[in-house]
Amino acid sequence: MSVVIGSVLAVAVAAAWLAALALWRLPRALDRMHAVAFLNVAASISVTVAAFLADGISGRSLKILVMMVVFLGWAAVLSHVSGRAVLMREGRSA
């Protein structure tokens, strides 16, 4: 089972490297925000799956699930606010 958990966590690390590469290569701020949104979703799902594989349904894995749902919710709100701020800075309406 530890090989499967390691593989799922490796997916999270690969997503982080892919997002870092995208942040480096993408030209516009809105494009870079999409890379960060991808990282938020991919890494949070991978970490949550790894927690459930490691512990099964336990208090710790359920806490991680709740924490990741809250994290994804706040990430969506912050991405929306940041996107509107970028558009306003560029002089376009949102």
C-alpha cells in the first residue's frame, strides 16, 4: 500500500513542478492564475486520496478532507478576487 501512497504523493509533487514551470513560462497574469488553480485542485485531491489510503476512514483523514474542501473554496474566492483586480489594473471591466 505504501507504493500506492507514494505514487499519489508523487502526482502532487509533479503537479507542483508543472505549475512552477507554467508560472515561469506563461506571459500574462491571468494565465499564471490558471496554473495556480490547477495546482490547488491537483495537489489537494492527491493529498486527500493519500490520506484516505493511509488511514482509511478515520478522524485524521476526515479532517484532511474538510481542510481541503475549505482550502479549495477559499482558493476559488481568492482567484476570483485576484482576477478582477488584474482586469481592473489593465483597465478592462470584469
